[in-house]
Amino acid sequence: MLLLAIDTSGKHGSIALARAGQGPSHLNDVELIETLPLAGGTFSAELVPQISALLSGHGFTRHDIGAFTVASGPGSFTGLRIGLAAVKALGEVLNKPIAPVSLLEVCVFSSGMQGRLMAALDAGRSDVYIGEYEVPARASQIPREFTSSRSEFLSQVKGWTLVTPDSVLAEAVVAAGLSVAKLLPISAADVARLGWRKILAGEIVAPDRLEANYIRRTDAEMLERIVP
């Protein structure tokens, strides 16, 4: 199956084309064909032309796409909307499955580690996006994803192994004597690998049910931080 993955969650983004599940003995395999970077601030102008160029460069058209996977958050409000809108439109026209993935879960999946794992990403405004996972997960377990202040972050890492591509967060955890695994930057290739697992598990959505996962503090919580 030809898989198209999109990540427009941050200052920079990427798209990836991959072959997934080639043959019964390689059901879980994802063979990356190519990843193209997207420059920050130009997602709205670049995304669709770059998808077209990526497909045509390998002799494909949009009709060859078998499924989509997309980073649904957390991240930039504008960036996420652009990526999700493109996948919604293509998914509806082509009637293909869509697997949204959390970037925090992508961090955990990409680490290849097991145990009590905490994923963390910079959220701006002196905040941190946090996801708490146990690998392997229990059947009834639901991962917790939330936003924390940087001042609270280190105390929350205790008892967990941090997995993050963010050097600043990783260095802070190391300096505190806590456990951390530093990851390479997350890209659409990583989104493709986790997204394929979601597709195999039936964790897909219809285009009209595809939504962003912003994990932002509510206005009331933000007000509490400003007004004592």
C-alpha cells in the first residue's frame, strides 16, 4: 500500500511517501520512499504542490495513494489546520483511510523503549506538552496528554524515562539527574511508521471526524497563572 504522511505541526514540516505492508510476512514493515521538508511559514503555499511533486517524481498520481496518516498535534494552530485540511480534502475525494497520530506518541514509538515513558515537546509560552505512556500498554490504559509549565516539568518527570527530540528539555532532565533518551528530530517518516500501525489496528477516522489535538490550557487556566 502506498502511504502518504504529513507533519505540519511545527516551525518546519515534512511530507513522506512510503510503501507499507508489502506481503504477509512483512505486514508491519514501512519502506520509506522519500521525505520532503517543508519550510516554515509557507505550508499553505507549499503543501499541495509538494505532494504533487513527490508523487509525480516517483511515477505516482494521487489515485495510487492507499491511505493517509497525519500529525494531529500538539503543535502550531495554523500549521496543524493546514495539514489536516489537505488530508481531509484528499481523503474525501479518494475515499481512503486516514490515521491521525499524536506527536507525543510518535516520540514514544520512535524511541523503541519500554516501561514508563514520558514524551515531552516544547509548547512555547514557557509551557511543555507532555504525554505519559506505559509500554507495553495494558488493555484498559488510556495515555494521558496535557500541558505543563516549565517550572513544574522536572518534578513531573520523576519516576519516568523522558523521551524527547528537544535538546533543551533533555539537558534540563540530565542536569537534574533524571533518566532521558534524546531522539532525533521527528519527521513525517516517523508519522508514517506509527500511522501504519494505527491503520492495521483499525484506528482510522472519516474525513469529517479528523480534528486537531491542540492540548492547550483553557482560558481559565491561563488566567489563573496571570492573576494570583
